[in-house]
Amino acid sequence: MAHEFQPDIEAVEAIPAVPTILEVICRTTGMGFAAIARVTENRWVACAVRDEIAFGLQPGGELVVETTICHEIRAVPEAVIIDNVAEDPRYRDHHTPRQYGFQSYISMPIILPGGQFFGTLCAIDPRPARLRAPEMIGMFKLFAELIAFHLDAHRRMAENEAALAGERETAELRDQFIAVLGHDLRNPLAAVSSGTRLLLSREPDEFSVQIIGMMQASVRRMNGLIENVLDFARGRLGGGIALVRRTDEPLAPLLEQVVAEMRAAHPDRAIETGIDLPDRLHCDAQRIAQLFSNLLGNALTHGAEDAPVRAGACVGDGMLQLSVTNAATPIPAEKQARLFQPFFRGGTTEGGLGLGLYIAAEIARAHDGSIDVRSTPEETVFTFRMPA
């Protein structure tokens, strides 16, 4: 059944030049039938046909492969050209022209770029024709190579589309899983947080206070991770991070709050700040504070422990600028290019899931801004800029 070769038929039909190629062959040679055939060891299937002599084949039609000369061409992939069967010493007694009643015949193998034999570009007519002229052979060869090129391009495109569809499905399932996981983790984490507050309310001893403090720090850390995971999932599934821009929520107090939380979480680290902002800025202040928290947390994680982390925010030349600076080993250029990709952790096991900088960059992009990084042996600086 020809349906097994439907993909091949459709691939040939998808080549816009095929009807023109078959028409040019018939007009140039004076022959009445031209076709592109898929030829295998035991099948001959027409993929495209131009029939002006009522030969009777349509795309999808078959000939018994052993009755064709294409069967021989497949075994030895060389062109067969017959100007006049009656005068050809090799083919005048051959069963194929006798069975199909043609006198002129030409068949050019179609070899795909990888060397695979696809089939033939062929033409027949009940009358003799002048086919052995170099320009005629060259035309058939050129057309066969053109068809082979398009078939290979079609195959590669289909493979790429299939691979892309698989990757999209995998990515969507992953993002849905992350969203569900992040959401479901909130309930047990909230229970742990409530438990620590309850324990503190009962005047525990000094050792218990230390343990509860460590638990609360872990809860805050886990809450941050969950928020990053949920933001990542929302951004991927929803096309980006949503903003609520307002002008009545001052940004500076939120940034100071972030610094206070970081100092509490890292009591042994020095954080120097210089925040000078107007009361009214058109932005999502909560999201900018989240961006700032991610940059500051990254600096504390990867910066030198014996050097202060410096953070600043100001407005100038119509731009809001926020920067975080730390002393550390310079970041190689090849890693700088990947810092804002999701799940990239720079080859370290520190710093959580590797989503913080990605989400910071997404928040910046949503504000029509950007985050740049400059890393030298003296310092590494992350700078966020957006229209104020």
C-alpha cells in the first residue's frame, strides 16, 4: 500500500518547484510523461506526476518494481538514457519497454546529500526522443540534485520541529511541576514558621532560642527559594513577570528593609549602603525590592567574607540606578554571559537553585530596564538601570 510512503509523497509535493520541473522536462524533451518516483528494494511509488499520454499513474500509484528499469538504477545508481528502444542494443529486447510500450526513456537517480538513494526523476514517451545531448543530461542531473536538496532540507526541518515540540512539551511539564511544587511547599513551611513563633512565646532557654533562630533563618531562606521558583514558573507559563506599577509606594524604605533582613541573616558581614531616592517613582516597588534582595544575597554568597558589600540607589539623568558591589575573584567572561540564565550557578554548589539572578533580570526587563555586570580583580558590580 502506498500509504507507507505518504511522508515521501508529501515531502515531494511540498517542493514548490516540482510542477515546473516536470513541465520543463516534458516541454524540453517533447516527452509526454515525467515523474518523481520513490524506489526501494521492493516498491516503486509515484510521488509527483505529469501525464500527457494517459499513462495512468497518479501520485501514490505503484508499479511492480521488478518491471521497471528504476529497479536496476537503484542497484547501480547511474542514469539510464534511451533515445530509441528499437535501436538500442541493450534495451531493445528488455522487458520493461515491451511491457509499458515506450520508445524513449530517461531516468536520473536522486541521491540525498548523505548518500542515501531516494528514487528517480524519469520520463518516458511512446516516440523516440533526442536525450543524449549534454544539455539534456545536465538539465536532468541539475533537477535531480535540486530535488534531493529540498528533500533533505524537508527531512531536517521535520526532525527539528519534532525535537522542538518534544522540548516544548518537556519544558511545559517541568514548569507546571515547579509551579505545583512551589505552591504545595508553602503550607508545611508556614506550619514550621508558626511553630517557631509559638516556641519563642513560651520563654525558651538560651540554647533553644539559638536553635529556633536557626530554624527561622532556614524558613526565610526556604521562603525565598519558593518565591523564586514560583516567579520562574509564572514567568515561563505566563510570558513574563507581571508588574503592578504605582507611584504611591516609596521604594527607599523597602530597600532599607531588605538590607536590615540581610544584616540579620548575616550578622558577621558588613553591608554599606547609600540610598537616596525620591518618594515617588513609577515602578513596582515590591518587585524592585525583590531584585535588590536577589542581587544583595548573591553578593553576600559569593563575595569575600572579609570585605564589605556596598549597595546604593539613586536617580540621575532620568534613570533609576541601583548597584551592588562586592570583592571577589573576577567572574570569567564566558560565565558572565550565562549569569542571568535560569539554573546557572557558575559551577558552584552555593547559592540555591540558580534562579535569583535570572528573576532579577526578568524584573528588570519587565521595567524596560537592564542589569549589567562588571567584574575586575578588585570588585564585581551588578548595576540595574531603568527609566525613572
